[in-house]
Amino acid sequence: MLQVQLEVGPDPAEVGRARRWARSRLAGSGIRDDEPLAETLILLISELVTNAVVHTGCPAVLRMLFGLTGTAGTVRVEVADTSCRPPQQRHAAGEDTNGRGLELVDGLADRWGWQPEGAGKHIWCEVDRGAPLIQLPLHPGAQGAGDPECDARKVSRAVTHLA
């Protein structure tokens, strides 16, 4: 198993630095930048680091783990912070610009969760290589719910926003 980590300061500008760092580590692990897996992992990292920076105001540590025991094709992302408050999944409505982070994580990752770590916690997610990717959850009744074309536009906007 290979583990790499990056310390992230409590500044929103650190999210972009974390994405750039993650892209270089993914390339070093053999995951090409143009693979859907890479874009999915970058989006997950962006959401988890943003949550840590925005909701805790504390420094955080981003970890990526490749080749977990028994799951050679799984990539695990963890973000540890010093806040003991558990993450709360919110449900954004309509044109809300916040509240979709953990909803995206839930829709994109194969598994996710959180657990206490020292005086704080870490939130983790795993993506299995070769599994279908970019499946955004939509609330029943939300505009475009179940519409693949609408879902694709939302993914496109989310990925473009990260660039």
C-alpha cells in the first residue's frame, strides 16, 4: 500500500493547492489525468478539503491511499481535521450554492464515512477502479431528477468549476 499526505492550512485558497498536489500524485500512481477516475477523485478531494477548511476553520491533513490490502484497485481519500464535530450531510434546494458537498461524496464514492481521530476526526471515501463513476444523487422531485442529460450537465459544471 502507498500512502501520501499533504498538510492543508485553514485558508480556502488551499483547496486549489490540494487539487494540484493530488493530480500530481495520481499521475505518479499510474492514474492518468484524462481518466474519469482521476476527475472523480479530484472532485471528491475538493469537496472533502473544502468542508474541512470552511466548516472547521482548522488545518487539515489530506491523505490518499493506493492499493489497500485486499483491494488493489481501490483508492481511498481521507481528510483529517482537529474538529470533533461530526460531518452533517445537508440537502441543498434549487439554486442553493452550498450544501451539496457530502451529497456529491455520497453519489460519487463507492463508500464513505467518518471516524474520530485523536482530538478530531477524519472523513474518508473510497473509489473502486473500474467501477462506474460520476453518478450524482438528486433529490426526488428535484428539477432534472433521473434525467441523464441534466445529470451530465451538472457533472460538467462541477468539473469545470474545479479547473
